[in-house]
Amino acid sequence: MMLFDKAAGYAQAARAQLQPDRLRASMRAVHTDTWASLAVFVVATLLRLNHLALPQDNYDEGVYTASLQALAAGHPLYAQVYCGQPPLFLLSLLPWYRLFGGTLFAARLGVVAYSLVGLAAAWWLGRLLGGRRSALIALALLAFDPLYLAQSRAVDAEAPALAAMLLAVALAVWSWQTRARHAGKAGLDDAGNVGVSMAWLRTQWPILWRPALVGAVFAIAFMIKLFVVPALIPIAAFLLVDGQHLKTHLWPAGRAGRLNRPDTSLRRQASRRNAQRRGFPRWPVSASPLGLWPRWPVIAASAGSFLLVVLVVFFAQADPAAEWAQVIGLHARATGAVGSRLDNFGTFAGAWWEAPVVLAGIYAGYLGWRQRRWLPVVLAAWGGASILVLAVQTPLFTHHLALIPPPFILATALLPNMGRASRTARRPARKNAEMAFRDLRVNLRGLRESSPPIPLTYIIITALLLIAAITGIQQQIAVQQQPPVGMLQAANDLQVLTQPGDLVVTDDQMIAVVAGRPVPAPLVDTSLVRIASGALTTQQVIAVAADPRVTAIVWYSGRFDRLPGLRAWVTTHFIRVIDYGNGRGLYLRTPPSVGPPTG
């Protein structure tokens, strides 16, 4: 009866909230920036769902969709289904693939969903770091960024990995901002030390579960795609920063009073803090050189959950040895085998439209350095580390560059706040850490406070949005106006001349995907990287193609030309029924019962 009364009370309160007057009042109370963010999110969603089932000449999409098809048929990952990505990429898309009909559209729909999670995480990050306006800017810039938009509609690992990465960073900021509120309840003293007792777990749980969640979510991102490693910079900064320890451990005491002070509303507070700090020793005996030991519970919680998730996911696969060889060994052997680091300059230049947002992010980091604001500096350093990681990677493809925009976009989103020092003072959960980093910047002789003109800031952001929107829309129009006619014709021929259950060996898996024909699990990936690294040989292809269930071979992209002796074997055991020119053709094991389509 009590539960019924409570439910009735909740229902009555809900009905009261839905009254027209209250509903209108609630809607009027919503900030304009929040409504604008909601509108941007809706437009971004519609843009990603536009022509989602349209086939494209994207080799990686064909590989991963064929891999999902093999997984859905019951073949274990790595043991039979070859995959060069960590396991959570395909495993995270598999439910979407099964639920929505096992098609290319179903796989893309899963990627769209995860990309929207990434947009929500970017909005949350902007909200935590700079308020509603920064959240709107971060959401809009990332939603229409050409690289992120393209990867949000493609069956690749980039969008899911970036979504989990952004969520992990947002959780780290959230953990950082809420740590001070729970520190007193958890039994920490002024120096941040933790006393060990029988009730240790109970007292520390309000602080430790958030860093543990950060580590687990970042482990998910890492097990989707390994290139998210640079995000450790902001995650470590937000998890380890403690105002008291930065103030006493990271720079000499007593120098700041002799330097020029920033002309901000916090000047007198900084002066008092510096005066108090002069009596502190530089390297306390009770702390490690970087002052990290007092934060050991946070480090242990985050690193422990990260390692736990990684190990559980890794050893949950059917063949961990094959998993290591395909995810790690393949890329180690491919370094230098396909392309060179000099080729990376051309790849970076090909994505020229990302240069303005990178420059804007660097500008925000520079202003943060000048104004002693550490948040944009950390975000710009994160972006710089991402560029460095991609610069040394071989081979480097354009879709890998999607790692670069998010950190620079987040740094750019803080530009409207750069001229308002008092805004950070109204954030008590961040005041100590920001003041500490501000003091560190004050100690750099010769630098003075500078603020960007607010109109210039919004001119920069508007220009970035226009560049992103125009480039992204042009890319989508080009995709719709230039369908891969040759690939679609080959898929149509394959669909007419084979049966639905027939296995097809091909060096362009998108043809089999569009035709609705399964690919043998060991040959879902016949990429140049796998061939050049020696992970795929002529003998392996012949061993699979000799299976009587393989009724057709589509020689189309030219990748099979890199396997010596394979064409001679194929022409001996199969019949070429269609010649597409330039060495391309459709081969059948037996003569077709019907002729190829005409017209």
C-alpha cells in the first residue's frame, strides 16, 4: 500500500509538471545556448542518417562489414575471423548488425549511434570546462567537422573510439571537479594524504569510483582502437592535479612575488597564496618529487580498472595468441613495409580543411599560456601529441586524422572565456588547481596578461563553422553524385550468378557485402598492409579458395596481384565469366546456369 501511495504521488507530481503553464515556464527557463545545442544535435543526427544505406567505394567498410557477417554466422574473432583492430570495435557493432538486419545500413547505424555519444561527450566537456557557450561551440564544431562527420557514417573504428575517448576525458573532468566536494567526507587531510584503516574502502569510495570509471571507459576506447593513447595527457592532468600539491611541489617558492602580476580580479588572492607558500619546503620528505604519492588511491583506482578491463577483454577472446599477432604483430611488421613517414606529409596536406581548427586550438593554447590558464594549454598539448603520434605512424590513411580535431576543437571552445578571469573564480571545485597553474605561469619571467578581443574570437569560431559546414556538405554531395558504378556492377553480377549461401573470395570485400554474399572468415581482410607484412600469403588464399563452398572469386582491386602465383592457380581451377578490364574479372568454379545481366 505504501508503494502504491508513493507511485500515486509521483504520478500526481508528474501531471502537475506537465500542466501547460508550468511546462511553458520550464521551457522559458532553459538557456538559449541549451536550445541552440539541442538544435545542432538534431541537425547533426539528420545529417548522419542521410543516405546511410548508399554504398561507397570504401575498402575498410567492406572488410569490417564482411567481418561482422562472419561473426554473426558464429565464427570466433581472431581464431577464424581475421581482424587488425582490437576486439571491442567489431564486438560493439555486432549487436547493431544483428538487430537491424545484418546489412551495411545496420553496421553504419551502430557507428552513427556511437558518434552521437561522442558529440554528447564533447558538449559535456565544453559545459564542464567553460559553460554553456563553450559547450555549444564544441558541439557545433565537432558535429560539422568534415573528418568526424565522414567517420560518423562509415564502418570504421575511428568514431566509436573517439566517442569513448571523449567520454573518458569528460568523466576525468567531472571526477576532478567533484573530488574537492567529497575530500572532507572521505577523511583526507589538508595535504591530500589518505589514512588506511578498516573502513578505508567505505571512506574512499566517494572519491575512487569516479577515477575507476574513467579508467574503465578509457580502456574501452583503447580496446576499440589503439590510437587514443594521447588522451592520457588530459586524463592524467585532471585525475592527478591537486591544488595543494602543485602549489608546494612543482616550482620553487618565493619567486612569484618579484614578478609582474596579472591584472585580474584574483590578484590579491594570488598574492596571499604566494605569501603563505613561501614558508613551504620545495620537496617535502613525505611526498614523491612530483607530489603524486598522496594521490596513489586515485592512480590505483584508475589504472587498476583500466588494466582489469583490458585484460578481461583480451583474454575473453578464443585465441589470445592470434589476437596479439593480428592487432600488435601486424602493425609492427607493417611499419616501413607500406609507405613511409615522408608520405605522411601528403596525407596531412590532403586534409587541408582541418588546418584552421588546428591553428585556432594552438592559438587558444598560446593565450592560455600567456594568461596563466592551464585548461587550454592541456587541451592544445593533447592535440599536439595526437599529431605527433600520427606523424610517426606508418602506414597513415586519411581516416586516421580524425584523431586530431577533437582536442583542438575543445581548446577553441574556451576562447570566449579567455578574457573573463572572474569566470573561473566562480567555480570552487576548480579554483585551487586553476590558481595553482596560474601562479606557475606567473613565475615565467617576461610574460604579461593578454586577452583576445571578444569579436575576433567569434569571428574565428564563425569562420571555422563555415569551413567545416561547407566542406562536410560538399563531401556528402560528392558521395551521392559519384556512386561507384563499377563496383556496383560487379556486385550485381555476383548476385545474379551465385546463390545467397555461396562463399566468395575477393580482394574488394565491399562487392560481396553489396551483393549479400558471405566471405570466408580468414579472408575478410585482404588489405595491402596484411599482404605486405607477410600475414597473408598465396598458399593461405589457395587453401581457403579450394574449399568447395567457395563458388566465386572476384579479382577487382588489384591487391591479389601482389600475391605471386595466385592468378595462375585461379585461372586453372576457376572459369572467368566476366572481364572488367585491367586484369579484373569474375571467376566461377562451374559454368553459370544463367548469363550475366545486360544493359
